[in-house]
Amino acid sequence: MSRNIVEIGGRSISLSNQEKALYPSPGFTKAQVLEYYGRIAAFILPHLEDRALTLKRYPNGVDKPFFYEKRCPTHHPAWVQTAEVVGDNSRPITACLVNTLEALLWVANLASLELHVPLARAGSPKTPDAMVFDLDPGEPATILECARVALILRELLSRLGLAGYPKTSGQKGLHVFVPLNRQDATFDDTKQFSKAVAVIMQKNYPDLVIARMAKELRTGKVFINWSQNDASKTMICVYSLRAREMPFVSCPLEWGELEHLSKLGDPDKFQVIHAEAIRRAEAMGDLFREVLVKEQRLPHI
Amino acid sequence: MAVQGIWSGTISFSLVAIPVQVVKAVSPGRISFRTLHNKDWSPLARRMFCPKQEQIVLPGEIIRGYEIAPDKYLPITDEELESVSPERSRTIEIVEFIDMDEVDPIYFDHPYYLVPAKGGEKAYRLLAEVMARTNRAGLARFVLAEREYLVAVKSTEGALTLFTLHYSEEVLPADGMAPKAGRIDAKGQGRMAKSIGKMMADFDPGKYADKRREKVTELLKRKMKEQAPVEAPTMEEKESEGPPDLVAALEEVMRDMKRSR
């Protein structure tokens, strides 16, 4: 195994297998994955900060087996911060916090292409700082139908005095984040609220929306997965790569762009590849910054 | 080898005591299926049903009764049953040794392995080897999960195996199963012996596989590729639509939205 030691922020990280194509089809190597995360760091780090990371590792590339890792690998360097969080069997586990560039690159070097984080920070695991609508299309529906649902959702939320922010999932769907950033927010509330919204959407757009989990009901519809609003669930972090054939990114979009893309009618045009994600972030700034700071209160609950 | 025993204690006779664990020797090869509701794929649960009152009976309302005659029962409590259960025991006491050839397989019920615990390895090996050489088995009484079993401890390829045996009253008599005795001529006997002799082989169970299991496995693999699995709804979805205030507000907003379109 080839290794090179790099110095970042006064820490030395040993990077391995740089030349390995983790995305074999475009020949996108581990060095390029690290370069992507290095360049997007300023934008992604605030969204990862103090959140218990779930690693999704693809040691042999995106077309080979992967594994989830909620525990911070025991061999982690001392400078990777960790937090005690509740694991799957309600037992405490030690999770990685990606609070620095070094930690981000160390995690990327573990071939954790995808970075999944909870909606709450490790210090306040029961306080979601956003509510999420995870829009998941059931074939033959595509991201186009998701965009239609997202645009209806946007109007519904705005009439309730709430702002939402969309991003691509980097796979087939869209995520709409509703920032809360309030200490009195609870997962009970976000779950009830998002579920009630999903149910009313299904009622009014029965051919487009489904609020229930059952897969066979999803055919041709968009499943609004409200159940992601849970302390035990994680979402793909904004700006994270996805392990698909191409290195697509879960990338924030402007509502206007979503409207435009929706009119264009080509599902492929929604996908944002790594280089485009960097170019956009550098030109437009972090379209998701409001998610971190905007304070909103859920009404009627 | 780290094994999960279902019982641990000692196996003993005269002055010998060997600490052992009892572990399963076979795992059922059957592929099992869950029963699902074909409407929403919910896995189904079994409930006790009272046909008279046409309602589900809760666990606290269920008791046992011994049927004396049709519709006549003798109720019996768990405590009463427990009072006649054998005492738990940490020993498998071998009471006699027998010749394995004398045990008809009809008596064999369920096989287990005995695994030596720390300190018991040497005596274990010795017992296994001597029993193998002499084709002997130890008969013992063994209490497992509130039942007392008659068991045979024998040697199988260097390991001690334990078979629970059927009690003799459980084995149904073979009377009347075989045809009445009659004359068999020597020529017929010879022919039969010859045909059997031609087909003799060493016992090699590895040659045979559970064909149905293989086919079911193949079928499952194929289906896994062809279709996405169905998913049961989560329990939470059975609840109401949400807080009434919120639902009312959402409905109003939705109406306005549709009107302004």
C-alpha cells in the first residue's frame, strides 16, 4: 500500500492508496476525493460541526461492498474530536466529530465517501436544529416529480411563515430543510409537523405524493419521508459526495433554479458533479448558510 | 472455539466429574417464512381468540385446562405445574453404560454436543476415546428447561454427543405394522441379499442435499434480483393525521393555495 504523509494545520496525516479509482467508471481517484473535500471544506465543515458522524465507507470503490460505521474507528488520531452518543441499541458509543480540515481529510482517507450526520448536534442530541422533508421518488417518478412536490411544499411552508431550503440528495431525490435553531425544538414536534404536512400533501395531491413508507405504494409518486425527523436518523450532509457511478454531490439549489430545472424537464440536469459543486460554492457562497442560523418556530404545535 | 451453550454443568459417574457445556448439534435446515397481510405487507401476529365471545383474549385471561371429557376441563395453574417440575440440576449423572448396538434409532430424539469446560479436557478425551473403542454409551437423566430427559452420552468422532431419548412409553408399538409371519423361501432370501449387496456403499450423508431447500434458496435469489422487496408500514403510521390545530391550519392553507392557482 502506498502512503504519503501530508502536513495540514500542523498535523501530519498519512494518506494511503491515493491512485485508487474509487469511482472506477470516470476513474475518479482517492486523491481526487481528498482534493474535493479539501476544496469544499470551508463550506461543508460548518454543517458537519459537532455532529456525530456516520461513516459510509467504500474501501474498494463505489461498485464494491460498503459498510456503515457509527463508531469512530478506535485507531483515530488524538486530534480527531469525538463525542459520546447513543448508538443503535441505546448503548453509548464514541462517534467522530468532523470539526477541522484535518479530521475531514482523515475521514475521507478512510474512503468514507458519504458523510451522514444527525439533525441535532452531539451536545444536544434531542434538539433538532432543522426539520427535514426527504423527498424520495418511486419509479417511474424522478427528481422532476420531487421538484414539483418541493415547490408546492415551499409555498405551503411560506404561507405558514416558514422558509425552507432545498438540496439535491445526490441520488434520486431532493431534501428540503426548514431551519429551526431553537433550544425548544423537539423531534416529537418536527416529526408530527412534517408528518401532518406529508399527509395533507398526499390528500391534496394523491397522484403525486405518498406519505406512507410501503414501497409498492410509491410507484410513480414522491414519498415524503417525514420519519427522518428522529434523533436516531441521519441525513446525507450538504456538500457530501454520494457513492454513485459518478461523483455527484448533495448540493444546495436556489428555489429559482429548481423552478427553472423543473421547466426544463430533464432529471439529469439536477445532478451536480464535484467540480460544479465547488464552482457553485465559490461563486454563490453557501446557499445552505441560513439552515445553520435562521431561527424559526413551528406554528400550531 | 467460542460456543454458546444452552446448559453448563458437569457430567459424572463414580469418581469422574467432567465440566461441560451442552450445545446444539443440528440447526434446522428449513427456510422459514413470515406471514404477511397482502394489503399492506404488515407481518401478522398470532392472537388467542375466543370463538364464543368473538373477541381476542388477553394473556392475563388465559389459563390451562386438562380436558377430561368434551367441554369438561380441570383447570391447572402454573404454580401447580411448577410444583411437579424436576428440580434444576447442574449434573448429568450417568447411571449405567450400555452397548450402542442395543439402542434402536427409534429412541433417538434430539442430538447435542458436549463441549469440555476449562479443566475438563483430559477426562473428556479419555471418556470419548474409551467409549468410541468399546462402542458404549452412558445412560443418564438430564434436566433441561423444566423437563427431565433420558439421555445417551456417546462418542462421535472424538467429541461427546448427547442424545435425548424417547421414553419407552412414548414409542408406539410396532404390533400390526408388519405383515403376519409366513414362510420365506431360501431362494427369495438369497436374491434379496444379493440385490442389497450390489447396492452397498459407505454412509456418506454429504452426497445428499435437501433439494427443496436448494430450490427455495435459488428461487429467493432469483426473486431478489427481479423485484424489490415489499416493505411493511411502520407502526407509527396508524396514528391520527396530527395535532388538530395544525391539521386545520394546513387544510386552510392548502385550500387557499389551490384557489389562487
